[in-house]
Amino acid sequence: MLLLLAVLGGLILLAWSSDKFVDGAVNLAGLTGIPPLVVGMVVIGFGTSAPELVVSASAALNGTPAMALGNAIGSNITNIALILGVTGLIAALPLESSIIRREIPVLLLVGAGSGLLLLDDYLSFLDGLLLMAALLVLLLWMLRMARQGNDPALQAETARQEVAMSMQHSLFWTVTGLLLLVVAARLVVWGASGIAAYFGVSDLVIGLTIVAIGTSLPELAASISSARRGETGMAVGNIIGSNLFNNLGVMGLAALIRPFAPPPEVISRDLPIMMGLTLLLLLFAFTPPRRNILTRWEASVLLLVFVAYQLLLYYQSQATA
């Protein structure tokens, strides 16, 4: 019960502190004259993946890098299958042409690249450097696209940025939010590791399930709220951006902190499912009768895939327990 409370409390604190940290950082950036486009890019990139990033870093430091890897891949699966699945049941989601032409192919390329780095059964420090370098290139590319007006999601996010705090309040929430993020991440990792040990489940499975779903809950809540208000334009773009950051930043940071040998089932099971869901999303963009729209029946398919994946993880973990 104590371990479960630690995970639940840590996830709640994680969601709250990540919001406060991003709010403080955005206002601090505005007060110090950082270009609004850069602020929007950070909000979409780092802001949506802050829980995954901090939890994975904490897991790597705690000696459970498989949990960090499971968190990165599991969050990507959760983002597409659960978040888009649930949100798409509430309202049809538009698949913008720029996302189909550019973001989804880039996500497939990044997923294939990270998979290649895992094929030698070791995620090294050099692999981490390559992933972080790719993330830097991606962020610069996003900034260039936004300056040219070719990234509607980033432009829309930039337009929402307002300086609403004083310098003192911005500094306070930036520092406090970051410190609470670290504390929350430690709680989640400690509780999740204890649960894994108690039930004889691997750190990878815990990362793919409890931790991945938990760190994605803020995005799920935000997506459902936006769908209910009819603001569905950025839903898919934000998920794609979050998955790109998870693939490169979350996985790369874990490798930099503690290089490790990934469990073999990551290559045989989890990466193919992650890539398959991304391909499925691309396929749905061209499926009649409504092209460039994620319809409710397509969202239902995504949700069924998520449920089937969770059942697969459960039965396989029971078989090896």
C-alpha cells in the first residue's frame, strides 16, 4: 500500500510540478527576451515530455535503466493508442497535411534509428550522444519551420504565450517546479521498483505500464478537455511532437546517465508495436470515407490495440513470473 501511494502521489505531484515549472520557465523566457518561437518550441517539446524525461533520468540514476527505456517506448504507445484513441472517440481529429507529409515520416525515421541503436543489445554512452544530437537537430529544424510559418502547431502554441508573472514569481516557480519534479520522479521510481520486486515483474514491464500510463495522464486529461471544447486541431501534432522527444531525449538521457543492455523483448515486441501504431496512424490518414480525419471507428481500433497490448504484457509477465 505504501509503494502504491508513493506511485500515485508521485504521479499527481509530477503533473502539478511540471505545469508549474513550464509556466515559470515560459514567463521567465518572455521577461528575459527569448524569442517567442523558441518558447513555443520548448513548451511543445520539453513541456509535454517533462514527466517522462525526469522519471527516466531518475530511473537510470536509481540503477533501473530498463524502466527508463520502458517509460520512453511505453509513453509513445500510450500517446497514440490510448490518448488519440480516447480523444478520437469524443471528437473526430483532423490529420493536418503537414503532419502527414513531414512529422509522421520523421517519427518513423526516428523510431527506426533508435531501434537500430538497440540491435547490438547495448545502448551505449555514444548512442546517447547520437540521440541527443539528433534531438538538437530536430529542435533547430522545428524552429526553422516555425519561422517560415510551416508549423501550425508551434505557431498556435507561440501565440498563446503571455508574460503573466513577475520576475520573482517566474524564478520561484521555475526553481520550485524543477525541484518538485525531481522529488516526484524519485517517489514514482521508488514505488514502481518496489511494486516490481513485490510482484516479481520486470522493471521494463513496470516502465511500459504503470509509469508510462501515469506520466501520460496529464496529456490525456488535456486532450480530452480540448476535444470537449472542440479544440482538436493540435491534438495529433502535440502527440507526434511528444513521441519524437521521448524517442530521442528520454531514451538518450537514460543512455548518457547509465549505458545498459536492453531486454530482448524490447526489440521483438515493444518497438514493433510502437512502429506499427505510427504506421497505422499514417494509414488512417488515407483511409476512406474521410481522409485526413481520424474517425471514431479508427480511434476505436487504436484503443483496442492498446487494450490488447496491455493484456499481452500481463500474460507474458505472468508466464515468466
